[in-house]
Amino acid sequence: MPHLIRSIAFLAIGILQLVSSPSVLKADIISDFKQQSGVSEDSGIRRAVYLGRLFNGVTGGPFRRMDSMYAIVTIAQATNVQLYAGDGNANFDSAFSQGKMFDSGIRITNRTQNGTEVIFAPGDPATTPPFKIDVPAGVGINDSLAANNRLDFWLVGDTNAGFTVPSTVAGNNANFFIRFDRSTAVPEPASVMLASAGLGFVVLRLRSRKKK
Amino acid sequence: MESTLVQCETPRLTWNFARMKTLRLATLLMLFLCQQSSVGLVHAGFISSTVNQDGTKRLDYNMGLGSASKIGIFDFGFGANPSPESLIFIKARIRLWVQLPPDAIGDLAPEIVFAKAGTTDLNQALITGDAVKTDIRISFNLFPSGNGVVEKTTGFENLTSQQSLALSSIIAKDPSSRVEAWLVSDTLKAITVPAFGEFLDFSNGFPIVTVKRFTATLDLVAPEPSSNIIFAGFGLLCVRRFWTARKKWTSNRYKEIAGLCPT
């Protein structure tokens, strides 16, 4: 009986430790922000505006993919502008044709068409669940992060589209923000610890029964 | 001998005579200033109007190849029936908040168009005379440049007589004597004249959205009849004074040479 109590106590402490440890909980959520570049390219096929490079030095991690995301961008006069992520800070068309750019699936549309607005996609994080990324795109974006330890972001529309992406607004930095929630095909650190604790608990119970 | 002395005036006496006239000149100047202050604002030579930017953008400009961004409707306070002479303009200048693409330079820099208030189809308005293109261009290079929403102010640009007439006609046709200003480009669409601008502030560690409202100012320069009258009047007075003094001085010199006055 004391063994059982000890095991339960151990398990409870372990779980408490996992829940209260932010480093473990944040292992699969990455976020970053930066001033927008605002440099645009128009190839005659599409118009792409480079937002900037985030997640410098972040590792991809094994067997992971981007599961869902939030994006905050500063933009004007946009309708269904696509958000791409991948590898390439110039010549979007070239990077796209080489399969280095992935459509996150997020579409940016301004609330009103007469101002430069901060747009939350898919919505306010306090009230809106994150945008679910398609599996191929999620794998591709994470693989790009794993390969380069960084991600480049672009906003893409039709050729000669009228949307504008500022780097500054009235002397203030126009920032963009990206948050990815990552899922994994292998047990996460938290799951591994939980499973280990559970296994230990079972072993201890078996041993205590044998002793009896 | 006594009568000769009375008739002679040295240059010093002429100067004193001029100083005696100062009071009269000052009175005249006051009269002119009073007149200047009583005339309409336009006669002062420089009128200005500041409005909130509109932010509307039309992508159907120039058969869909370019764009037209509405800056705002400017009201110079002419009232319902402005006098025709108050609607003559020779120069214009504009200040606005805008985001331009880097290729908006030289001939590709967008131009300012004045239009009748409430214009919806600028292409049509330019044909019917309800709008007029000016030579005022907003260039990406115009300080400050950059890929952002920045405040740009042009210099005073001359309006041709045709542009001036068209602008007068537009203002005169409007019941409230207002005029709309647009920023148009024949080829560029990525031009934004926003009504407001938002930006994300992370300085406190969490994102805060801050909003700034944008305004634009249009300055027009009219010919200055009052100033012209003042300067021409003073010019004539000076010439007359100089001429009188010179005549007197010459006359005295002759008298001195003739030995009529003591040296």
C-alpha cells in the first residue's frame, strides 16, 4: 500500500511538473515577429510582396509538421491575398517553381478598403481557433524550417494587384507576426514522460503484488 | 539777400522736407493695410484647406490599367457664390500621406487630378471637363521615400491657364464651391492613399494595435491684386519723391553756380 501511495504521488508530481513547465509545453508552438520588408515583385504572372524572415535558428525537429497557425500582417486594399512560407527572400517565382514555397492556405482580406490595417488571420486569437494548415503544406513548411533553420514569408496576389504592404506606417514599424502550432508523428517529450511514469507505476504495482 | 536765402534749399533741407512727408506716407500705408485686411481671403494670394484623407481607390482608371485614389474634398470657404476673380489660381501645392511603389518616379509618378466633388467615374469626368489633370506629380523619390505610408509635400507647381480655368469652372459648378483631389496613375495600381493607418506595437511585449488618422492639405496661390496696388503705389511715390528732390537739388546747384546762394 505505501508503494502504491508513493507511485501515485510520484505520478502526480510528474504530471504537475509537466503541466507547470513552460519549456515543455511550448515545445510545439513557435512564434516570432518582425518589421515587414514591403519589397514587391511583379513577374506578370503574380505580384508577390516579401514580408520577411522569421524563426532564425529554430530547428524543425523530427517527424513534425505545421498543424495550424495564426498570422498578423499590416496591409491595405487586399482581397484574398495568399500567405506563402518557405525558403527564398528574393525572386518568389523562381523559389515557387523550385518547390521551395508553400501556400499556407491563409487568405488576407482587408476589413475596409480605405485604410492600411492590421489584419488578424484567421481572426482574433482570443476568440478564434488557429487556421488548420493542409498536411502537405504543413509538412513542407516544417521541412523548409528543418533544412534552413528559418522561414521566409510572402504575400501573393494577381499580377498588378493593388494591395500594398508597408514597412512603416507614419514613422512606426509595420510588423508582422506568425505563430505555428506543430504536431508530431512520434511521441512528444510530454507524452514520453507521461507514458514512462505510467509504465513505472504499473511495474511498481506488479512488484508490490509479487511481494505480497 | 534775405529773399535769396529763403528761396535756397540745401539737400539737408530737402531731406527734412521728405521726413515731414513720412506721416502722410504712413497714413497712406495704413489705408492700404486696412483695405488689404478687408478684402476676401483669396485676394491675400494664398489659400489652404486641410481635410481627412478619403482612402477610396478605383482600379478601373485608364481602362483598368491604372488606379485612382481619392485624396479628399477640399473646401476653401468660398461660400455658395464666389466672385469670378476669386477663382483664379496660378500655383498649387499638396501635402498627403501615401504609399507608392519604387517604380513611381519620373513619368510613372502619379499625378494630381482636380475633380468636381462627388465624382465617381474619373475617366468620364476628365472627358466632360468635370476633372482636370495637373502637372503636380507625387514621386517615390520625393522625400521621404521608402516602402511605407509616408507624408509627402510637393513644391508649388504652376497651373497652366487651361488648368486654372478648369479648376475655376469645377469650383464654380459646385454648390458649396469645393473641389476633389485624386492621385492617379495610368499604369500603377499598388498606390495607397489611406484614410488611416494601423500598426502593431510590440514594445510592451504583447501586440497592441495603434491607429493614426491621416489628413491632406491643398494650397492654392491666386494673383495678388492688393499687393500689386500697394507696391505699384509706393513705387510711384518713391519715383515722384526722387524726381522732386532731384529737381530741387539741380535747381539749387544752378543757383550756387550762378552765385545766387552762399556756398
